[in-house]
Amino acid sequence: MAVADIKRLIAKVEDLPTLPRTVLRITEMVNDPRASARDLSRIITDDQVLTARLLKLVNSSFYGFPQRVSTVTGAIVLIGFDAIRNLLLTTSVFDLFPSPTSRGRRHQESLWDHSLGCAIGAKAIGGILRYEKLEELFVAGLLHDIGKIVTMTMLPEQFERITSRVIEDRLLISNAEAEILGCTHADIGRLLAQRWNLPAKLMGLIEHHHHPSAAGAWATEASIVHLADILTRALSLGSGGDDKVPSVDRFAWELLKLKEGSLDSIMAAMLDEFDDIGSFFR
Ligand SMILES: [Fe+2]
Ligand SMILES: [Fe+2]
């Protein structure tokens, strides 16, 4: 792809929607050491949609608290500032890209299911590895393919061509993207994450989910998202844009040191949670 094309693509990315004000304010507040749970709670309760989403989430099986959580302050204290920011961010992101056509909406819905499957898978793998911040893995899974949404909604003609190449020549979507756009959804996702000032780690995981060995300090997390992506494909949860199940990156497999037998329990957990957690995020 010529330099001019890349520039055009980035110019398009410049037109991307910005995050809702409330989410931005929450992001700022999470980074402010002086902010208290009450300050954060005040901002969230100003927004009825976010409040409802948050309370629904903390009361879902995702957290599995034994007692009902009925206040925003209670939710913040129980799951923490970072978790709140990440989850509200995620639930807002997909609303930002409305698709004009019903075909586009179908593509978006199956990508959303694919993303949700990957998020649940990343959390399940993290659980087996006793990784501490499971919700961080969940969010990375939900957003790993966000670059595809950009192509679907902002570059519809190119997206059509990519889809045709995938179907006619049985290509992986990444290969079709590289051919038609000169870059992949991982690169575009990175641009979007940068524009939204998402945490550097999340940006790195979005950029390197297909090549976890390039993720440096976050190679473990990138390997987890990478494996979860492939397991989601193996289970046919939604669609990542093609129906292939690529092999797991060798570096990632060796790094994670999972027993082959644990793949079955991870996949069983994914199927179990998909409908349950899905009802919250869909
Ligand atoms: Fe991907
Ligand atoms: Fe994916």
C-alpha cells in the first residue's frame, strides 16, 4: 500500500468518534490519586445508563458476589477504580459505531460475539494461570479486534473487498486486510486506542494479539488473548471475519505452559459463560 493510502486511512481514523464525556471523565479520575470512591460515584450516578450497566454487571455471575450490590459506591469499593473504568469503557465502545445497513449490523453482531467469546476465554485462561487482573484480560479480549469495527464502519468499500477475498480465496482476514489496506486490524486498533488514550498495556495487547512475541513486557497477556481468540474460533462463537482456526503461535504456547488437557476445561467454561455474561454485554 502506498504512503498516500496509509495517510488516507489515518485521516479517516482521525474522524473516529470520541468517547462519551462521562467515560473520559472517569478515565481522568481513575488516574487522579486524590479522587475518592465518592467522587467517582457522583460522576457515574449522573449518567443513568452507565449506572444501570454497572449495577447489572456487579450483580452478574461475572463477579459472583454472594450479596446484592445496590449502590454505585458499593460497586466501586468492591471491584475497584480500574475495573470500573475498563468495564464502562468497554460497554460504551461498541455503541460508538452504529452500522447503517442490516448486513453491516449482522457483521458487527457476529464480531461482537467473537469479541465476547475471546474476552471470556482470556479470563478463563487467566484463571487457570492464576493471573491477578482477570478483568484486564477480559477487556483486552473484548477490544482485541476493535480495528475491524473501524474498517466496517469507516471504510465500507474496502471492507466489502476484504470480505470477498476472504470468501473467494479462503484467506484469513488479516491477510486480506494486509493485501487491500496495507495494514491489519491490529494496526488500526492501535491507532484507535492511541487516539482514545487507552492504557498503554491495552493498546499493546490490541496491537500484538496476532504476534504475542512482539508484545515485550506484555507477552504473557498477549499470548493469553491470542490463545483465547483461537479457541473462540474453534468453538464458532460469533465470527472474527473468516471461518478459519489458525494454529496457536508457538512462542505463546511455550510461554503459557498450559497442559493440553486444560484446553478442554477452558473451552467448557467458555461455552458455559457465553450466554450468561453475554446477556449483560450484548
Ligand atoms: Fe485479530
Ligand atoms: Fe479475533
